[in-house]
Amino acid sequence: MSKQRRAARFLALGISAALLGTAFAGASATADPPGEYLVFYLPGQRDDAARAVAASGGAVTGEEPRLGYLLATTAAPARVGASPAVAAVARDRKIGATTRARWDGDPPPATAKQPPAVTKAAGEPLASRQWDMRMIGATPTGSYAKQRGSHQVLVGVIDTGIDGKHPDIAPNFNRKLSRNFVIDRPKDPNGKTFDGPCEYKGCKDPADVDDDGHGTHVASTIGSPLNGVGIGGVAPGVSLVNLRAGHDAGFFFLKPTMDALTYAGDKGIDVVNMSFYVDPWMFNCAANPQDSPAEQQEQRGILEGMKRAIAYARAHGVTLVSAIGNSALDLGKITVDGTSPDYPIGAERERKVDNSCLNVPAELDGVISVTAVGPSGRKAIYSDYGVEQADVAAPGGDLADPVTKLKGVAREILAAAPTKALRAQELIDKRGRPMTSSVIKSCAGGKCAYYQYLEGTSMAAPHATGVVALLIARFGKPGKGGLQLNPSTAERLLYSTASAKPCPTPRAYRYSAKNVQVCEGTAAKNGFFGHGVVNAFRAVTLPKDA
């Protein structure tokens, strides 16, 4: 979701029928405007797919054999998709959605007044504000004393970027492996401001820049070092790799996301965090009668492409962790999608959907989906859930949480924030003073840095990713990139070390008179908490023969 809309709602969606063009009535129709497409061919059918492109009047401009697709220009994508050699076709969106608001709920009210001072706890200067780390046992007397991770463990953050120069990121930032897979676009097709003016040559930000702040917050939660500055992450000794697939505006489209996953597999990345869904559809339906044929084709392409990219990364040793989403929905019982398509800006419409429509990547096989809990331990009010979809839970913050023990500490998650992004969002003034209680300035050892309170499943997922990184440091074997651990093993160990948490009683949990969410499943696996709340201390103290 774009910065302009970050406080407007929890989730956004997709792509407009106007942008896709008039729907095809049949395989021979040619009503769509010329465009660039990803043509996913069936095994052994590359040449036949290329011939289908040529027969449509188009041309093959490139290819990606690792995932089995062609890059092509054509004015007749439906005709190409009708070929028996083609599995799916998707438009190659050059503009790639998450920001804090989309995955992370509404921000706290802006105020120049800082929260009451809190007593400094053992550890990092702001450790007393990290109720989340205490919840999962990531403390100086907990997991930090046993295992902090290793620089041989490579953690990929597929997000809006990482501020690699932030004092609480830089010691663990792997600049050599970090990449940016997107090119900024100033405006959307309707002329509305999108990323805004280009700041670097070729409109491509360096791999250590995050103009949004979301990716930096995620990376900090995973692996901010224990360096006497600010906070500590779940795994403060790992290497953080920026795999940027999201734009300044917070949108993620198919090809950059696939590129990031493929790169992760090739470079020996051990685990990736994905706190986003792939635009432009929140729920991708293969054959929804309420969508035009062109829109159905678009969604089939996203499903096919992401399934291939996820399978490729996992087959190459990458454990995949995803935020589940922030719409307070039971994903197994969805009926309406009112926020798709979300691009161009303002193209959303309401449509009926069902359980066959998937949120990507959270609902794909091979992905660990994470729900969020607040400081009291209850499922956060905004967090999506579902007995089929929820794998684990983790601290994500919850402004509505009824906890009463956090005197002077916000109910959200505190982590690093880029100075430039805070200034652009008018959260600090020209002199660098915080203009809201959600931003903290911390100085230690002659270094000053900013931190921000955010909430959402975007904030929950990196806690799980950090615990996976600790498990890889403990159980991994030497391999490509440093240490490696089979994703199936990492997943099993994550689940076995989570703290099981049963459904609330009654199962129909009443957040308010008009907000009742029903938890299904057992204490061992349920729709609110999955296999339980991730636990860093249990992960690092698990016997070696587990």
C-alpha cells in the first residue's frame, strides 16, 4: 500500500480491468493493448510456447529457464494462454504491496509527547521496551546466552529494502549479496503519484536504501546486533541480506518477487522473510466468474509463477516464512474481497471470492505462515487466521490489547527505522526531533539512531524468521553460502519448539460487540496460533539429536 494510504486500511489489492484492456471473447481475440508478459510453459514445451507467442503477433524478448517462463511482448495474451504448451500468462508489472499500514494496522495517534521514561533493562539501551523478545525468550539470560546465530546463516529480507547504514543494522548487513530487483516509477498509469521523483540514476535505489522503512523494521527485528545501540534482534549474530522486491510505494509485483526468490536459492540464502502479498490481487482466483477473462488469466499467472518460485527456492535449501495478513479474516472462509485490484490507485472493487482463492505467498505450499499476538498473548485483533493457514504465531503488537502491565511501553513492536523515511513521513522534524510517540531516538556511544513502534503480521513474521535462523545456526551443516539446513527439518524444529497455545474459551472470541472471531482446532494446532508461539530459548536449547 502506498504511503499516502498507509493509515487508511489494513490491506489493499490488485490490477484494474481498464489497465488489462477489454477481455478476450476467445482464443483468437486481440483486444488487449500491447504489453509485456510472462509466459509459463509446461515441461519440455518451451519451443511450442515460443511459437504460440509468434503466432499471436508477439515476440520473445527473454526467458527464465529455472522457473520455466518466457518474457514476451504481445497484444493477444489470451491467444498465447490458449496454447496447450502454456500453463499460465501474467502481465509483467514493472511497478511492484506492503507497507506498515497494509500489513501492520493503523498507526498510533501522532503526538509530540514521548511516552513516560522506562527503566533500562539488562542488555541493549531500549531492551526494556521489547516485550516481544521477552515473550519468546530472546534475552540476555535466555537465548542470547546460548546462541545468537552466526554470520554463516544468511537471512534474506524480501521487502521494501534495508537501510544498511543504520547503526543497528550495519554490523550484520551483507552488502555483497544484497540486491534490488525493482526500478522506481514516479507515477501510476493514470498520472497519480506512485514512488515519487527518482532519486538515483536509472531510478534504481542502491541495495542499502529503504525509503519506506518497512523492510528495515523487519530486518532489525530479525537480526539487530547486540552492540550497545538501540535494540537486539531475535538472532543478533546472523547476516542480513536485502532482497528488495517492493517499491517505495509499498507494492510488490510478480517478477521482482520471483527474481528475489530465485536469487535466494542460487546464492545459498538460508531463510527468507516475506511480509507482503503479491500485487495486484489480495486473493488470486483461477476462475472467478466475477473477473474478466483477462483478470482470471492474470491471477492464474501469479499463482503459477509464485508456486514455481517457491518450489525453486525451497528445493535449493531456502526456508520460507510469510506474514499471514491483517484483515481479521478466517482465510478458510472468505466470501468477499473489497480491495482488489489495488493498482492503478483507486481501481478497487468488491467481488465475491471463496476458499479456492489464495493470498500469495502466505497460502502456498511450502511457506510458513505467521499470525500475530499482542503483549497479553491473545491473537491480535487485526491478524488473519485459519486452521488450514496458520502455522505459528509470534509477537506482532496490538494497540487494542487489554494488557495492563506495560507501563510506559507501547503495545507495538519496536525496531530500527531509516532517518530519511521518517523525515519524509513527517515523523521527525528538520532538527531530528520525534514528532510522534511512535518514534524513539536513542543515542549511545556517540551514535544516535531512530526506532519506530509498528504493529502487524509484518512484525510477527520476522520473529519466526529469526527463530528459524537460530535453528539453522544450531543444526545446520556446512554448505553453499555458509550453513545449510533442509527446509523440512527447519520447519519441523520450529513447530516442535513453539509454545503450544490452545484456542480461547469460548472459541468465539469477542474483541468487541461487532467483532467476533472463531478459533478452530486443537491445542496442538489451531487457527489462531498454529503450532504455537515461536520460542527462541527452546530453539537454542533443543537437544542436538532432536
